[in-house]
Amino acid sequence: MPLLHVDALSRSFQSTRALVNATLIIDAGEIVALMGANGAGKSTLVKILSGVLPADSGLITLNGQTYAPRTPAEAAAAGVVTVHQSTDLVGAAGLSVADTLLLTRFSQRGQPFFVSRASIRRQAQAILDIAGFDLPLDRDFADLTAADRQLVAIARALANRADLLILDEPTASLSIAESQRLFSILKRLRDGGLAILYISHRTADLEAIASRVLVMRGGAVAGAFKRPIDFSAAIETMIGRKLQSARPGIRLAEGAPVLELRDARLLPGSAPFDLTVHTGEVVAITGVLGAGKSRLLSAIFGAGRLAAGEMYLDGRRHRPQTPAEAIAAGVAMAAEDRHRSSLMPADWPGSSLAATISLPHLAKWYPHGLLFGGRERREAEKAIDRLHIKASGPLAPITSLSGGNQQKVVLARWEAEPSRLLLLDEPFQGVDVGARHDIIQAIRSRSDRATLIATSDPEEAHEVADRILIIDHHSLVAAPQGTPSDLPQEIHA
Amino acid sequence: MTSIIDETAPPVPRSANTSAATSTWLADLGTTLRSGAVFILLAALLIGFSTAEPAFANLGNLMSILQAVAVVAILGAGVTVTLAVGGFDLSIGAIAASSVMAASYAMIVWGLDTYATVPLVLAFGALIGLVNAFLIVRLKVPDLLATLSMMFLLSGLQLIPTAGRSISAGLILPNGTTASGAYDPAFLLIGRASLFGIVPVSVVLMALVAIALFVLTERTRIGRLLFATGGNEIATRLAGASTARLKTLAYVISGTLAALGGIVVAARVGRGDVSSGGSLLMDAVAAALIGFTVLGKRRPNVLGTIVGAVFVGVLLNGLTMLNAPYYTQDFVKGAVLVGALALTYGTGRSTSS
């Protein structure tokens, strides 16, 4: 008897059918990977399984019994626990790791009203023992790395008897080493009989741990792949078409240098480095989280400062004090985490697709100050055409777009006006394979500017760039010339 | 209203096709009802009050309603701009009150005329706005705390020049001399005259402020950037805009409008009363928040604020005509605010998820 049997599950949101007769089976002691483009129905399925949303129709059985949780607490009581992508919501600054681990227990009735530090430590240690890994119990939650937060969330989810663990993009913000540690923990849990539903876009992760891969498309399970997993077939099933290589031939750095850094230090104590980016070249900087990628890009864009060293843009001294100065000098940056750095909240003025594109260009497009003339509308229509943005029109709310299409809009914003240097910080965050392909083509189709991309995923860097640089401890440590295949081995590991 | 109840009920498993169509239709109806709710209620109030008390509907009374809400609407428009940049100006009531004192002091003690007094008082309001902005933008004091302290400071400051006395002609100054000036008759026209004998000047001012700020916030790039600052300050800065300047602009506008409100009050009352402007802050904030519900916008908007102020004015005037006791007024305002916000946020959520 399978652990979980989902039979013909459907769910609609107004006129959108998010799940259409989705059917799948998960056994105890296996790691099932769930792949799917944005909007394929993954999150709806997870929300139904974790008790956040009810299904419209269909049947779920768990351990042979009908399972229809109405709240996440009911789901957890039945043995289904979920760890969501944004783990900073698991705890809060000011709470210790032990407090965070016991947070759900504090809110249960029947627990003692007064608590002592000793009993908290004892109970928290017991929870870690169940999960089988170590964490510093007295550390403040705010000081934990993303990887440790992930582990706190997992440990807490497993504190009570769990049969099925659902992980949503758990490695999104982890470095390679941290991911490896997570994988070995997950494998151990699997060997202990736990079933894991693992949602991810990263084929390298799935290769490493998945027992099986399920691919969702259009609200249904469109394909299942057993080991050895044929990922190119899985990805083709996922996007519904053949996957051509997005990558045209590598261009050698022939153009004039656009950006030059001399003896730059990102932090007062870090090693100095040089960097040159030429016209028509796409350079990717890759390295673990916290290695200094964003710091470097921010300094070039005037949102941060170099600790030492000089920057030159087209041979002239480049020392922007604000993003406005950098933009005026011809530098554009689509920063990391588009929701935080680029988009307006829903229902707010400026949250339409067209207004998202026009935000930095308002003064140029509307010199008289009044928003008449429809310039942003025309620019948005051009962008929709050029980048194949799927939206109901230029005035579509940005929140109605899928993650990949939102990212295309952010790119369109900075391509709407010519720039000398385009900086992209993690441009493929939460972007499905199909949209990633479009974005890469758009980035690479321009030869009139230089492009510098920061990404923590070497695979992405490899797909998009002519040249890959590696950053570590706030300094460029290796700058292999020529093809990205010359990368040092550890970056592929 | 049935549609709204239907939406919040837990969906039961049902066949997808028919129910999807029905619920879309009901959702549309619900959205329409919500966005028009304030206007529908306003029309209902107007019809109801005129049936119950025919004197309610005459032009003079309607103008007196508008005149009564003019100051609140002007201040509310300023609050709306600070809400747009993600701030909050709690000092507007105190700025208006001290502007009343400043205008009176300027005319009665310094003997200035209208043309000197009005710019002086407006500049005073703008200056306070600038100080607020300095505290908030430069010193990074949270906006509520900065403007709350400014409110305290101003309510105290306005008492000092006259040693706590109200200002009227023949005021005896702290040094024993008698002030020689008087209110300029031209100044009093701002609060007491009517255009063509019908439209009070203060209502004209309210309309001008409403139109100017509506255009500024909704139809200009500055307005877009003001809202962008409130919506996502990081994104706005990374798009090359100076959020510090935008916030400063918002607080200066808010301070200046509060001073304008004070001028209208002074011109109506004709003396510098130490206790004037007591409920202005709460009324203006209420108008701005009721404004969130107008047209279902769920965000600060100037048009909504004006409609909100008028709505409360109509309600209070009608109830007064129907002999409702004065002490129920605050309760009525509070009930309208709670109801409006519950309608906007409580029922809006189920469709957006």
C-alpha cells in the first residue's frame, strides 16, 4: 500500500484551472522530486497537501485513510509537514534556535504556562535528536545562515511523528557545500522510512537525491521518470517543447573595455583584484552566497562603495555616489530578489507591467511631468513582443505574471533605454527553464553593451556567459580565460 | 451582500464548470458593490435625510456641509500624500492649530495685512514640514514618533508668545502692552465670503487643493514616484530616484496644506483660539482612511479622501438635523471608519488570493 495516493485532484481559481485531475503516488522511504514550470500547479498541489487550500474535487488517501486537511495543523497532525522556501519566516530575531524549535509547541494547549531555560534546551535537544543533526541551540535565529535556518525548519517539522516531508526549493539560497550537507541529511531521513516530496528547478539537486521525478504541466502530472533520470526528456515534458541550447557561440573579448576595476577591495581586509568587462561580452561572476557578488555589483551601481580601488567606465573615472549617478553614467542594474528590489506591491500605483518598465525612465519619457502620451504603454508592448512576455497586456498587474515573466519585465525595464553596462544580480531566481531560455537569448542578443551577471548557480553561469569569474571571500580568485569548461573542478562539484 | 457571504464561505467540492462561472459573476458583482459602496451609501444618506427633513436638501445646507468639511478635506489631502510615501503625519492638527495662532498673532500683534499674513503662515507650515522631513529622512526617526513629537512641540509652542491666552483684538501682551492690530477684513473673507453668494471661498479652496493634488498624485511622474516610494522604497532608489527628496516633498506639502487649513479656520472664527483644531487630526486621518475604500482602491488616494470627508460631513449634518445629540458624533465617525475599513480589507482578501 502506498503512503500517499492522490487521485484525480482538481482545483480552480475563478476561471483558471490550477490542478486538473492530478494523480500521483508516493511510497514510504523515497524522495520524489516534483518539477514543473511556473504555473504548472506545483504550489497548488503543495498547498492542498499541506492544508492551506481545499481541493475542488478528487481524493487523497494517506496510509489508507482519506486525507483532507483543513488547516496546516491538521496536516501536521496527520503526518504531513511542509518546509517553505522563505525560511526567514520560520523564526525571528531575538529568538534563540532552541526557542525557534519549540515555537509551535509553545502555542499548543496543554503545555506548561511557565518555561525555564533548562527545559527549553532539553526539549529542543530532543527535537534535534529526532532529526539527527546538530545546531547551536543558544545562537540567535537572526545570526543563522540560510542553510541552518533551513535545518531549523526541517527539524521543527519533524519534531512530531511525520510520514511525508514536503520541501519547496530548499537549496534556493544555499551554497554547494551547504546543499551537500542537506542532501546527506535528507538521504538519512529517507533511509529511516520518511517520504520526501522535493520541489526544485535545479537538475543537479534532483540528480543527487531524487528516487523518482514527477513532472507537472498544465495542472496535471505529465510525466514520471525513474532512475537513471533522463533530465533533458523531463525538461522537455516540463516546458512542452524541444529544448535548444540557448547558448550561441562564445564570443571572445574583442570590443573596447567598458568597465575596469583596478586594485579593488570590497571589504577593507579582503584581497584586491582587477576586473575588465568589454563591449559585447557577457561575463558571469559565480560564488557561494555571501562571497561578495552583490556587494561588487552594488558598488558599480552606486548603491554601495568599494573599500579601496578605482573603477573606470569607458576609460573615465567611475565613482557613483547614488544609483541615479550610475544610471546617468550608463550603468543599469536589475538587483537580486525582484520583489524586494524592483516591483511594487499589488494594487499599488505603478504595479502594472508598463509602469514597472517605466519607473527609472519617467523623467526621460515624460519631461513635462504629466503622465500623458502613452509612451510607457508603447514601450511595454515592444517588450512583450521582444521577450515573449506572457501577460494579458501592457496594463496587466505585475503580480498576475508568473515568476519568469516578472523577471523578463525587470530585464525589459533596463533594456528600454540604452546602457553601456548592464548588471544582473541572480537574474534566474524563481524562473522556470522556458523563461530562462528566453532571458538568456535576450541578454546575449545585444552586442552594444557589456553585461555582468552574478549568480550562485554555476550551471546558470555556464549557460549564459562568455566568460566565468569566481568570487570567494570578497575577491575574484580565478579568472580562467576562454571557455567556461576550463573551470576549476570544485565549481562543478 | 449575499455575494460577499458566499465568497467567504468555505468552498465545498462541486463540479468545476458551472460553479466557476457563477462564482466569477458573483465576484464581479461583489467587486462592483465594494468599489461603489461609499457612493451608494452617500446617495442613500442624501435621499434618506432629504425625505426625513426636507430642509436638508436645500442648496444653502449642502454648501454649509461642504464648508464644514473643507478644512478636514484639505488636511486629509495632505495626510494622503504622506501615506503615499509610506509615512504618516500626526502633526497636521497641531500645525493647523498653531497656524491659527500664527495668523492671529501676525495681524493683531504685528499689524500685518492679508497679503503678508497668508504667505507667512503657509511658509510656517512648509517649514514645519521640512523639519519633520529632516527628522524622518536624515535622522531616521520613525515617522509616527517624529510627527507625534512635533505635535507636542507645536501645541506647546503656540501658547508661549501670548502666555497661554487666546488672541483677539486688544490682546494684552506678556510685557503689559496692548496689541494695536486687528483682523484684516480681507482675511476674514477667506472664511466667511461666498463666490456669487453661493459657493463659500473655503469650498473653492478645498476644490482647488483636491484638483491640484489629484493631478499631482495620479497623473504626474512625481506622483508616480511618491507612490513608488511608499510601495517599495528600495526599488525606487535603485531606479535612480531620490526617495529622500520625495519624502521631504510629501511632508512639506502636508505641512503647507495643514497651514492652509489653519488659515481657513482663523478666517472663519476671527480670533486665535488656543483650543482650536482639537479634532482636526483625527477627522483628517479618518477621511484619508475612509478614502481607501472609495472605488475599491485599498490605498491612499486624494479623491477618496475628499469623498470620505464629505461622507462624514453629510452623515453628521443629517443626524444633527434629525436631532441626534452632539455627543454621538465621534461614535458615528468611528463606526463609519470601522465599517469602511472592514468592508475594504475583510472582503477584498478572498478574491485576491
